[in-house]
Amino acid sequence: MRAAIERVLDDCGFAQGRDLEEFENEFATYLGSAHCVGTSSGTAALKLALEALGIGAGDEVIVPANTFAATALAVTANNATPVFVDVEGDTLLLGIDAVVAATTARTKAIMPVHLFGQVVDMDPIMRFARERGLFVVEDAAQAHGAEYLGAKAGTIGHAGCFSFYPTKNIGALGDGGALVTNDVELARLVRTKRWLGQEKGSRYRHDIVGENSVLDTLHAAVLRVKLPHLNVWNDERRSAAAMYRKLLDGVPGIRLLAERGDGRHVYHLFAVLVAERETAEASLREAGIGYGIHYPIPLHRQAAFSGRSKALGPFPVADNAASSLLSLPMFPGITHDEIVDTVGALRRVSSRRAVGATHF
Ligand SMILES: Cc1ncc(COP(=O)(O)O)c(C=O)c1O
């Protein structure tokens, strides 16, 4: 990475430099997508995708209730209405039944979120979208390299959006993102919009409105170094997940999320449902083990969306997930001992609890 950074320093092509185009080509090739457009963040990619698809005021976009707020912020940024729906109980992912129930004459798009690194069951959603003339924008911010029936996450819908936030499966040295699509016109529009409305080669000519949301060359150069390692890093995450699954199986008060058999989960996060989360958190803290909560407030309960969204409740799954999800340490290179220690801390919670007092 230092060598790549020095190359950019020598070259001075900090904005729209050579590494940007190279990375875009390499990421598109890796995914099997025709086009990749680097953006300043995953949020920018999602916002530009909807904008370029013509989604705006009066339009509804279906969004799962348990995702990072950025998915829905991309909708409100276009003055459209996010319609929040509950998710499937076994995977916490968007399902076709909720999509069908939420669709109205105003619905213009569906945003499946490949949460935690597992791809949504896309076939029924794509079929329904085709029948109803809806766009599908995949939020693949947590799913670099994940697969569904042989296709990479982000390449199944009309557009797929990635985040390169530093903690992601491949991360930049700060914020970064990308949009991928097989639609040449959509790619051209997003490429123009991300550069203040200027088409490549037509600087200072603005035929359409845009914004300043280009992926910086330095980040692209670093991402080029990391991309060839992505598959191995994802394998390491998958092995760690398999170890967690084996060791956590049958631990009272803990429920594992389902890993579907039709794809390749890349475990951006390893989240479990815990009956007594506060006690589990205390036990992990006591052992000096880091953890996360993704996410403590579901989107239908976020003040920011009040008055500018629709909530197709009730939300038993998303509400339960918000109060019981716990993300355990997960990163390439995590050791067997680190996983055993984490599971040990969680087991101590269940052994403290009176027998028979396990509620879920
Ligand atoms: C599911 C999801 N969507 C969107 C984003 C937004 O990406 P960024 O932080 O790069 O704007 C993220 C990550 O931060 C995310 O996890």
C-alpha cells in the first residue's frame, strides 16, 4: 500500500488519476459486471443510482427496516419516500412476501440489502420487479465477493452499490464507494453526475446537474492492492464463521442466523441473536473482547425518517433483532483461540442463568 501511495504522490494525479480507472476496470472484472463507477462513499453510490434511475418526489422505494440508515438516506436525498418493511426471521434479509405486500402504484424501486455479507434471495424479487416494471438497486455495501446462484452480489439488479469504508471486506483509507451496472447509459449518467455533471473529456461543460462524489485516486490505488486478496480474506471470514457456528451450536440463549445454501456468505459481520444481550455485553467487556450492535434502532423508529417515510408494520423481526443482535469479532486472520475465548465469554452468561430461564 505504501508503494501504491508513493506512486500516486509521484504522479500527482490525486483527482481522477490513472488508478481510479484501473480500479474501476479491475473491480468490474472481479464482479463480472460491465461497468464500475467509483464514488466518494457507498451512500453517494446509492443516492446517485436512484437519481440516475429517475426516482424522485412522490416515488416510493421499498427498504428493509433493519439496515444501516444510509440505504434509506439515499431515498430521502432524492426526495422520494422509503417504505420500510420487516425482514425474514431466519436470515434478517428482505423477502419477496414483504416486497409484494408493500408495492403500490407509486413504488418505483426495491433496495435489497445483503446484510452482514449474505445475498438476499434475489430471483423472486427480480421476477416480481420485471413483472411490475420496478428498478432493483442492490445495497452490497457489506457483501464484496458474496454470491447468489453463481452471480456476485451487486450484479443481479439494475445497479449494485458498494462501500469501501475502512472496516468493509475491502476498505479504503477513508470513505469510498462504487456503483456497478451492466447498463451502459446508467453508468454514463452516474459517471457524469458524480463529477458535477461534467462528462468525461468535457470539463466545465454542465449539461445536467451533478455533485462532487468521485472516488479519490489514493483510495483507488490502495483498493487495487487489496482487491487480489479479497477472496482469501473472505475464505478466512467463512472459516471463522464455521468455527463460531460449531462452538455456539446449542448454547442456551443464543440463536444463529441461517446461512442459505444458494450462495456464498462473506461474513462482513458475524451477528447472533442473544436472549440477554446486556449480560452478554458485560461478559465480553469483562474479557476485553470487542463487539458491535448492528443496529440498535431499526429505521422505522429513527426520528430522521419520521414524516418522510412509510412504515408497513408490524415489525416483530426487526424490533427483536434491534434488541437482541450482537456482532462478535470477525476479521480475516482471527485465530481459533480468539474465537474460543469469545464463545467462552458467551457460555459464561448462559451458565450464570438459572436453568430453564431461557426465553427467546
Ligand atoms: C448496508 C450499508 N449500506 C450503506 C452503507 C453506506 O456506505 P458508506 O459508509 O460508504 O457511505 C453502509 C456502510 O457504511 C452499509 O453497511
